[in-house]
Amino acid sequence: MKAVGKVLIILGLVWVQVGLFGHWRPLGVMPNLMLLAVLFFGLYGSATTTLGAAVFGGFLLDNASTVDFGLRMAFYSVAALGIIASRQLGLRVDSLITMLLAVTLGTILFDLVIISTVNGTIAGNAYSMILSEVIVNDSLALILMLGRTSMSGQQSKPTKAAWA
């Protein structure tokens, strides 16, 4: 995929996250599409693409936010570096479980970072909201992964070396 296509994907995801999910919230939460994009690019793309998506997408979302400027760009950049480092250390990228675990961990950490910026006490339903967002983000990641598998037309078959 060319760079222009990736930029358009990021622009589209930001638009959907802010425009659509800003008004319609499944299970009462806003899905974190940019986190999904950064993790997906991190698992299946190059390091340059992953960091570009993190910085560009985070910058756009920070501009859409009226508070905590730079928080999203910083978080997505750290998430991108974490997934790139994990991949270089041998993380199995063709696993659905890997993607779901990365999305779950990323969602929880992102929400905890956002909650830490709020002054005052944390509402009692914050943990149930985090759980709801994990469910929504994992569901979207599952759809994304199933779409990736069906678009490629083939399942990756483990080699003998993978079982050794």
C-alpha cells in the first residue's frame, strides 16, 4: 500500500472516530480506532509506517480534543515503539490472540492514562466503562483480523520450524 493510501486510512479513521463515534457510542464508549490502527500497523507493517500512523493520527486526535494536547500522540508513539520492540524480540504476529492481547492491554493503559489526567475522584463506573471499551475494541480487532484473513485468501500454515 502506498503512503498516500495509508495517510487516507489514518484521516478516515480519525474522521470516523471523532465524527461517527463521537455521537454514536456502542456500549456507551467511544472505540479507539487509532489504537487499533497503530497496533495493526505495528504487527503487520513496517516500523516507519507504525510510527508515522502513531504521530500523525495522534496529532490529528489531539487537535480534535480541547484538552490534554499531546497525550494521544505520546501514548500512540509509545504503544508503537512497544509493539515494534516486541515484534523484533520475536512476537508471533500472525496470531489472533496476539492482536487481542495487544488491544486489551493498550485499551486499559490508554484509559488509565486518560483517567489519571482527570482532576478529582474517579467515578465508580470507570472500571465498567474500561471493560466495555475493551469489549468494543476487541470486537473491532476481531473483525479487522477476520477481514485481513479473508482478503489474503489464505491461512498462514505453520512450518516445521515453527513447531520446533
